[in-house]
Amino acid sequence: MLTLALSKGRIIGETLPLLAAAGIVVAEDPETSRKLILATSNPDLRIIVVRASDVPTYVEHGAADLGVAGKDVLLEHGDGTGGGGLYQPLDLGIARCRMSVAAPRGFDYAHAVRQGARLSIATKYVRTAREHFDMKGVHVDLIKLYGSMELGPLVGLADAIVDLVSSGATLAANDLVEVETVMPISSRLIVNQAAMKMKRETIAPLLAALERAVASR
Ligand code: ATP
Ligand code: MG
């Protein structure tokens, strides 16, 4: 039996069509079901529904053999490079967005950076943000938030934020401007390293089918 960890919302929403293209359908609608373990048309594959940021944890511990997680989540988990017990064999190209720095309209970010100003940055992605600003040689005070980052600069919590942006509508609605791209983001398939060896006969065909589904989209 293979266990695949997915999170509700866009990850499940965009992974199910890839699974369907690989001939695998889920027995019930994960968005409406309260079940956290879902059977699929493949008797050898079940899906577990977990929080997005918990996907790497389940896979790392082998509670799930595979998972789908955003690059943002993998980098924060400390495994953006593929080390630490997780393989990242496939970029699924789903849940695409970018991680960006955004600041209130009127805040001259480029000027502040040139001046060597110390910036306060509110973000959920402290690890990735730290790396980004360290690389630029910008001194920052990072303030960890768990959501609604856009509010931070509006009430004086921080000068700017680091957050995921796709359309930019949320930023615009809060008078924030994207001032710098940190990196493009998409979701990756992750595989437990031990499972990759022990369950190769079932994982390899699934991987190949998903690769074909991604390539033919
Ligand atoms: P939670 O809502 O449980 O705190 P989350 O916000 O990380 O966690 P989702 O909103 O479902 O969970 O996002 C899951 C993944 O989808 C993210 O890790 C990211 O890779 C991607 N994602 C997040 N926001 C966007 C967006 N605006 N556009 C496209 N993809 C996004
Ligand atoms: Mg969310």
C-alpha cells in the first residue's frame, strides 16, 4: 500500500487531475468529505489529507510514502535541496506563484536598500527570507507571522512583507506593491527515501505515470 499526502485547496485541486490522467480517481470528493484517509480506484494507493506545511513531515517520517508540497513549504521545512530523507523527483508545475517582497505604495524599497537601512520584514517564510536578504547583504529584522501578512505594514508592524503572490489582487487591495521577486514557486512530488527503495515496484510506475501526465498537459 502506498500513502500519498496532499493538502486541501489548490494542491488537492490541481493534483487530482494529474492522478486522473494517470488513471487514478478518488472515491469521494476530498473538499466535502470529512475523512482524512481517502481510498482511490487504485487499491494500492490511498490519500491522506494534511495541512500544507505538514506534508514534508509525514513523508520524512514515512507515515506517507509520497506527498505534494510547494517549494515554499519545502524550503521552510529545510529540505529545498532534496537532502534530509526526501527525494524530489518531479516538479508537478502546479500551484504556481512567486515569492516576493511587497511594501506599501509610497515606501521606496530600492532607496532604503541602497541606503543600507535596517528593514523590518513580516513573513511566514522566515528561513527563505533570511537567506534572500543575507544574499543581498540587506540587514533585516524578521517578524514571524502565520497568515494575513498583508496587514503587517498597514498597521506599523513591519516595513515590508515576504509572501506568495499570484495575481497580485490581495496586495493591490491592501495598497501594497510587489517590489522584488524572491523566487518562482511550484509544487513538487516528494518521496520518502526508504520507501523509494523498499516500494520501488509500486512507486516507479506511479512516478512514470505522473511524469507523463505532467508532460502532456
Ligand atoms: P494554510 O492555509 O494551511 O496555512 P497554506 O496557505 O500554505 O497553508 P494553501 O493556501 O493551500 O496552504 O497553499 C498551498 C500551497 O499552494 C503553498 O504552499 C504554495 O506553494 C501554493 N500557493 C500558495 N498561495 C498561492 C497562490 N496565491 N497562488 C498559487 N499558489 C499558491
Ligand atoms: Mg493559505
